[in-house]
Amino acid sequence: MSWSFLKTSELGPKKWIDKYPNCKSDNQSPININSSNTKRCNLLCTLKTKYKQSKCEIFIKNNIPHISYDKGSYIEYKDAKYNLYQIAIHAPSMHTIDNIKYAMELNL
């Protein structure tokens, strides 16, 4: 099983809710992660990473620095493979944890 933002984006944000009901407007970014609702787990035992060298292209979109990454890098979690296409740098963080905003956040 593999998921890609690029494949999903072909549906367009207005159609996401049809295929992905959890993508309704009150479940969109930015979000606050309430740590009292999370369960402790050992992700590193089941999370595999494969990042290769890349000729990165850096550009600004909506005042946010982005780094485009060459194909071939990914992480695997359980039976799903998530390809790395781009990194977005948010300073300060876009999302919060327990209502705390951090100095920076990377979205891969």
C-alpha cells in the first residue's frame, strides 16, 4: 500500500471529503495535538527510513520556504510506504501540542 499527496491532490481539496470523510473543514490544518488523548508507542521499532542524497530545489510559496526532493526517499510504517517529495519549513510552528506553539516545524 502506498499513499502520495500528489495522487490525492488530483482529486482536489473539495473532493477529499467524498473519499476521506475525516477531511472535513474542522479537521484541517492547523491543529492542536492534545497529548492526553495520545497513547505511548514505540514507533521507531516499526518506522523504517530511507533517505538518499538529493539535488534539492528551494523555493518560496505563500511566504513558506519549500525544498523539493528527488524521487527515491521514503519512510515505511506498518505496511504503508510514504514517499518524500517536499519539505516545508514553518517558523514558528503551524501546529501546536497542548496549545504550545514551537519555534519551528518541518512538514515532510
